[in-house]
Amino acid sequence: MAPRRAYWKGSLKLSLVTCPVALYPASTSVEKTRFHMINTETGNRLKQQMIDEETGEVVEKDQKGRGYEVRKGKYVEIEKEELEAVQIESTHTIDIDSFVPADEIDKRYLNHPYYIVPEGKAAIDAFAVIRDAMKDKGRVALARIVLTNREHVLAIEPLGKGLLATTLRYPYELRDADEYFDDIKSPKISKDMVELAGHILDTKAAHFDPSKFKDDYETALKALVKRKAAGKSIKLPEPEEKSDNVVDLMEALRQSLGSKKGGKPAARRASSRGGGRAGKKAHRSAARARKAS
């Protein structure tokens, strides 16, 4: 049963086909542990105030405004009415512009997910036609929607009996990956190393199952709050010492594979000899591990 209050209601439009729909947020943070700022002497909750950074005086509500910094310390004030003049009026319509292959959508653009459901019995047929047509073609719809006075691009795809809509970021919201990756060196890695790493990957092969995701920090937070509320003492862990050891990458790969397959003796024999023979030994060990798996 969907929540009674929808985040947005309107119509999904495909050419001349219009279908009344409702949007519901697909994610929630309700279960996350949250803290409030309190006065440690009285236990009372604190209230934030706006302070003028130059005078240090408290600014009253009727004195608050919006300003854009045009240069350091210089702001141009934007009136509420001026903002309203440039806001996009919601048409309460999701306009589908095009359909694209799902694998062409760069995952960095994905933002917030929403569920789209038909609104009312009369909408079910049109909704099913649009949904099933996308399933048959294996395409994702790109559409436009106005939320909180801003226009967003949506990627819409079939999900079970409904549709999943994900808002997409605009290009200006993404940082250029080259600025971060250009300085990464390209060392010469031996084929043996890559093959060993590949076998380790094979031993950890699995299917995507989010039910196995465990938020250990959230669990620890809940336990901490429960103990404190019960008046129990909290034992602080000793800080861990960081190791400065230089890791032999090849040896680490061999040991990792051996620990998974029980092949440590073979890995040790391969690592005890140098030169090309060690490489051949590692290659044969990798072949035996592949057969065993």
C-alpha cells in the first residue's frame, strides 16, 4: 500500500497519450540515527540564530534576505519577487522527450529516485501501455518535470508493475574526471599479476543483493545511544597503529589466492624462486586454481 501523501501529482505524457500519475520518493532517511545540539549543562535543545558576521548582532527574521556574492565581501541582493519572476511554473506534466538505451546513461548523472504509479483506475490502461512499450524496446524515457520551481530531467524505466523515475544532474553539476585522473601513473604490470588478481575476483563472484548490505556505523550508533540511555558506561577503543610496511604486491596476490583456495604451498614454492621461472610457476599455479574453481 503506497503512502497516502504523494510527493507530486500530475500527468505522464507520451505524444497524445496522457496518463494521470503520482510520484513517491523511493528512498528515505527516516531510520537513520540523528542528533540534536543541546546545552550540556541543562540538557535543553539549542536554537540557532543568524548572526551578522561583521557586527556580531542577531539578525531578526524581517531583516533576512538573499544575496549573491559578486566579489569578495560584495553581495547583490535578490528580492523574493525577483526570484519568483524567473521561477518555472509547474505544468504538472511529465513530458517525455525521447527514449534512449539504458547503458548510454552515465551513472554519475543519476540523482534522486522516485516511484511513479497510476493515479486512479482510469489511468491504469494508459500507464500499462507506456510501461510495457518501454519493456519491449528496452529503452529509458528522458522527460522533463518541474519540482520545487526548478525544471529537472527524469530518466524513467519500468520497474515491476510500476515505473522508476530518477532525476538526472545537469552537466555543470559534474566535476571533470580528467582533473582527478590525469596524474595517475600507468605502471607496467605483469600479465601474471593481472591473472592472479582476476582469479581472486572469480573467488568473490556474486550477484547484486542489497539485503546483505550492513550499515555497521548505524548499528554501532544505535547501540551507543541505547547504552547511554540505560546509564551504562562506554568503553572507548584503543587507537589502531598504522603499519608502515612496504607490501610486495605479487606476494600479496598469491597469498590472497592461496587463502581462498587452500593453495598456499604452491604459492610459496612459486615465490621462493626468482626470474622467469617464478613467473612460469605463478602462471601454472593460477591455471591449477582456475581448474579447481
